[in-house]
Amino acid sequence: MTGATITRTSPDHRAAFRPATFADVLRSEWIKLRSVRSTFWALTVTVVLGIGLGAVISAVSAHSYAKFSPSEMLSWDPTGVSQSGMLIAQLAIAVLGVLCISSEYSSGMIRTSLIAVPRRGRVLAAKSLVFAVVTFVVGEVVCFTAFFAGQALISGHAPHAALGDPGVARALAGGGLYLAALAVLSVAVGTVLRHPAAAIAAMIAVLLVLPGIAQALPDSWRNPVTEFWPTQAGSQLTSVYHSAHTLQPWPGFGVMCLFTAIVYAIAWTLLDHRDA
Amino acid sequence: MIEALGLVKRYGSTMAVNDLSFSVRPGMVTGFLGPNGAGKTTTMRLILGLDAPTQGSVTVGGRSYRDLPSPMREVGALLDAKALHGGRRAYDHLLCLARSNGIPASRVEEVLAIVGLEGVARRRAKGFSLGMGQRLGIASALLGDPAVLIFDEPVNGLDPDGVHWARTLMRTLAAEGRTVLVSSHLMSEMALTADHLLVIGKGKLIADTSADELTRSSSRQSSVHVRSPQAAELAARCRQADATVRPGSTSPAAAPEAGTGGGTGPDVIEITGMDSAEVGKLAAAHGITLFELIPVRPSLEEAFMELTRDSVEYQATGGTQ
């Protein structure tokens, strides 16, 4: 061990090297993401609960369909019921997104990362892109699998949906897009706040707490919140039916993307100017 | 080649680095010395673009670090052995760093072999000892086969075998013509490793000199350590010859290499103002028996302590009562 030679090349004879590219940083971030256990567990939770919870709720709801009141029957949304697991899935994605940058701050890895890639914007962009793509793929698998499993369990007990029904394909594809946008937002929030606990708390506030509080407010306050709150607006893309005081699917998703872009810009600026 | 020009870094009201200018040349090991809190790590963070200087600039190979197109190919750095994700395997940690600079995966195996971590490459880093962490950090610094290497306290936590290995590694890297900057708060370590020294205290440059020059410029004079059954007589003779004689000192300066004798006691004296040849001749002329006659130069450590005495940030007040 002590007698090991250092390198066979002297600095004068080193092989010519090409400048590092964004693709190199993407490969690096992909290795980072797949080489820690939190990724495996968070994605397992997303898949298992996303599909499983959807299936269970589909089966239970379908069996009680016969006892529904006429108004409940009118608002029966077999696609939405099969996607019930999304609530948990989005939390798992938000936590993982926050962790993949804030754990670098808590461990000190961020210094090693920024020494390797001093163009810091590239680190943030690569991390966001890699995680968004992984989330999108997993999200689409979960949404479509949960849909087919759910409809199989519903059929025979209650009206079920088919992929060709109006809005269904868009809502299912929208699930992956919504989670991908949420993935970028989580990475950006993790970058701004740096502390894992603070960033996870912030994401839970964005996803659950603030929309929950809004429900307790008078209509004049609640309606604009449900209409324009980024995650509420974005989730319109994932529902087949349009309800009152909500945006249309694509404009709603646009609002979420705009909000994400603003937080991302703040994260980029802070990362670039802060001492690491 | 690393060049700093009027480097200043202020954190709030604290001046971490104060008007630092220096250059670190290739082909030698440059020791970066200073007491704890002197600004060594801050300076290295400024070199590596982790912190932005309040004033001044620092360049590596003529360019600011953040403008290097493939930084790991040009500069290898070990700042903090714990700056990694503990849940990641050593191999994956190095692979993600290699990929980020377009370095082939085969190089990861090479550097693992250089630092002797092949056997634990598949283990997660959180189970590593501090010494293994240092080796992993050194491995990541070597990934890009860079011409400039920066190590912050690299021997911390290494066992004696590891310290010897790290010392040899740095000397070999320098002998290959690379620029090697190594920080330490231990002068004794630097005395064995560094050719050139940058000494800082409270963020300011105190000395930019070779190791030899530093001891020579020390205000402490060379002395001669003598053990003799006729010590009192010799002391009197020496005083007549205008030399200064003190009873055998217990200071580290008078204790030569461990294991070569040189104890203390009533028969031990320390003479300044005469060299060992003069003392020997004087003793012979008067028939005085000598058991030990050792010329003592002030150690690098003493020269360092003297230099940084006024700039030690956290000083013990002495005594335990």
C-alpha cells in the first residue's frame, strides 16, 4: 500500500483533455441519484403506495357505489378514484427532491460537488433535469398502472372509465408531468433552504397545509387560492372533470410551471452567489 | 502555479484573510502553515472558488478557478475528508466525480489502488475511519491527474504508516513537476515534507520562505549541549571566554533526537556564544572530560512558534490552576 506508484504520466506528458460538458454533469448527477438508498426507498414508496392505495380505494369505493346518494353518483369519477395514491406519491417525490440537494449541504458533499463543477448553475440544472426525468418515468408508470388496476377492480360494481374516454389519457399523462414539475420545485426549494428538515417542512406546507387552511377560509378567500395556488392549479392537469373555481388543465399547469420557474431562478441566483 | 494578489475575505466583522499575496510554484511541496483559525482553509476555499473574495484575486494556471473548463483535470483538492455523502459507496463517490469532468471510469480503479482502498471500494463511506476518509479524499484529488494539488490537513487521522505514505506521495507528486500546496498547523510535519513555507497568522502573511531560511532567521541562537562530570569547571571556563552558560535546559531545543542520549541534570549545561569545536578545544585544553557534545539548532517548530506567537487566535493562558 505504501509503495504504490502515483501515476504513470508526468504533468508535461498528460493526455490532452476536452472541456467538461453539461452531459458529463448529467451523468454525474445520475450516478449520485442512483447510488444512495433514499432514492430507492422513496421511489418504492411512490410506486407501491401510488398503485396500491389507488387499487384499494378503487375497490372499496366501487363496492359502496350501490349505496351512494344520487349526487354522489353524479360526481363519481372512476379515473380520479384510481389515482388516489397520487397524494402519497407526490409527498415521496417532494421529500426525495428536497433531499437530493439538501443532503449535500448537510453532509458537506456540496463543497466536493462545487469543486468538481464550479459552474454551479450546471449542478442545479443537471440535478433538476435528472430527477425530473426519473420522476416523470416513474410517475407515468404509476398513473397508468394505477388506472388499469383501478378500472379492473371497479368494473362490475360501478361505472368505470376507459383510456379513450374524453380527458382520461390527458389526465393520466398529466400525472407524470405534474410530478416532474413538483420534482423541479422540490430541488429548487431544497437549494434555497439548504436544511433538509426546513425544506421538507416547506414542501409539506405548500402541498398540504396551506391548501388545507384555505378550505377553512370564506369563499372570497378560498376561491382564488384553490384557483391559483401553484400545486392546486397544476393538479388540474391530472383530473378528468373540471370543477368550479379552478383553472383549465393546461393553464393551471402553466401557473405551476411559472411558479416553479420563479423559485428555480431564486435558487440559481442564491447558489451562484452564496459561499458554499 | 497558484497566484494570489491582495486577497481579502471578510465574514461579517471578522477578517479571515487580510491582504494575502503569494505564489505557489511547481516542482516543490509548499507548506501552508499557521495556527488554528489563521485563515488557511479560507484561503484554500478562495483558491477553489467556494468562497468569493471580498477583494483581490487568486488564479490557478493564470485563470480563476471557476473559469477552468475541466477543473479536476487541472486542480485536485482535498478540503475536508467528511465532505461526502455517507450513504454512497466509495467507488460510486469517485465515479460521480470522475463523470462530472469526463474522466473515464477506469481511472477510478487506478486511484483506489494508489490510495490502497480497493478492498473497501464497495463499502459505504459512513463506515470509514477518518484515515480512510482522508485516503478517499486524496483519491478524488488524484482523479484528474492534475498539475496542481491542494491538500488541507491531509495527515489528520492517518496512522504513522499512513502519515509516512502521505508524505512520500506529496514529495513524489512534487518531484513529477506538479504544484503541491499542503496546509498544516504542525510545523514538525511540514519540516519533513515541505520545501517552501507560507506562514500565516490572523489572515496575514507572516513569512514566505524556505524551511532552512526560517530557522536561520530565528532570533534564537544556536547552542551547544554538553554533558560532563566537570560541568561546573567547564561552565566557568566558558564564561571567561565570553560565552553564556545555562544549566541543562529541559526545553525541546536542548533535547536532541530522541534516543541519542542527552539527558538533563546537574552535569548538563547549555552554552551559547561558542560553537561545538570551540567548546571541545577548550575542554581538551583544560583536561575536562566530555560525555556529550551536541550542537543544537533552534527547531523549525520553535522558529514557527516565535513567528506566530502574536497571532495565535486561541491561546491557552498557561498553568492549570
